[in-house]
Amino acid sequence: MPKAAKIAISLPEEVLAAVEEERKDSGESRSEFFRRAAEILLRRRREEEMNRQYMRAYQHMPETQEGIEAARLAAANMLAKEPWE
């Protein structure tokens, strides 16, 4: 396991009570709960940034009708090869 750092945080009482209830239901320790919460938040922020970058790129170079048709044909070819029951 990677080296861990200990930190102290302050929370409003109602937030701490909600955290305690949630973590007890899941069987997590406080450390596990906050580690998981931080990982989820960081992952969400990375995904949001990737979406912003994608949108900027798309606005800079939008799809052409030719590209849309090529994607449709490629998808149709892939689906045609699937064993449908």
C-alpha cells in the first residue's frame, strides 16, 4: 500500500452525522470513506475537463456529413457481424 498521510478536517455537525451514518451502513472506516469520496470527486473533475476539451475540439472541428456516414456504415458493419438470437 502506498504511503499515507494523516490530515485533520473540520466538518459541520450535520455533515459528519450523515457521513457516520453512511459509512457505518457500508462498513467503511472514516479513512476509507473520505479516500473514496476524494477519488470520486477527482475522477469526476478529470472527466468534466476531458468533456470540456472534447467540446472545444468539436466546436473547432465539427463532424462532417461524410464522417457521420462513415461512422454509421462502420457501426452497421460491426453489428451485422454480431450473432443475434
